[in-house]
Amino acid sequence: MVQERPYGKGRPLGRVLVTGAAGFLGSAVVKRLIAEGEDVVVSDLVPDNIASPGLQICDLTRRDEVEHLLRDHPVDTIIHAGAVSGPMVMADRPLEIWQINVTGTVYLLQAALRNKVSRFVLCSSVDVYGSDPVGPIDEDSAFAPQSVYGASKLAAEAALAGYAC
């Protein structure tokens, strides 16, 4: 029996893949989904901080691993929390930030398209609006990333918008 939720207007999630499931945000999402009785596939590059059996190790920057993940574990929804977690992380490695946050997202979007995943949720960042945005922020706020991290999150958002068309 599918439970009505205040979010998503009761639309069932189906089987859910959470990327970055061992991270701060991803692990919280996994816990919530499991508590709500959802069927969850958990994936991350490393198994830190996760107490969920069946963790699927996947490097999102490796297209073949992403393709295998979705082929071997069909899902209806992807919650993509697998990324560099902030501008202070890997700040001295901008190319790696870009590869993880943008290329990894695009590989996942392409695999989702190929495998007919019906819902894709991207966890982005307030950093797309600058390093210290002031006041209310909504979809009409101007983008002003001031770091490779912020720019990479904005690029990932743009890729998602492009794939949604």
C-alpha cells in the first residue's frame, strides 16, 4: 500500500536509488526513505557512515560503473546526493570537482534516460547563488557562483534541465 505524502502529491516513488548514500545528506535521505517503507538501493564511492546492507559501490565519474549500477538495479526514482559536498572540499582540485559534480551527474542522467527512470532529484547547493547570498532565495534569484564548486552545481542543474526536455 502506497502511503500519501505531503510532498510529491502522493505520487509513488517506486524503487529509489540514492547516490552518495554514505554521505551526510544521502545517509539522512536513506534513513527517512527506509523509515517510510520505501524500497531503496544505496550507492556510494566509499562505505563510510552507512549502516545499510547492500551498498552498491559506484564511482560516478566512471560511465561503465554508472551504466552497470542502473542496469543491475532498476529503479523508478533517483535521488542524486553523490557529489563533492561543499566549496571547502577539494578546493585545490577544481578539475576533480567538475568531473564528480558535472560529468558524474551527466553519466547518471544518461543512464537514467536509457533505463527509463521516471523521476530524478538533484541535490544542489545555495552556492549557485554566490558564496554568501543575502535575503530570500527563490527560482527567480540570479545565479552568481563564485567558485568551481558553485559553478559545477549550476552546470549540473543545467544538465538536468536539458535532460528533462
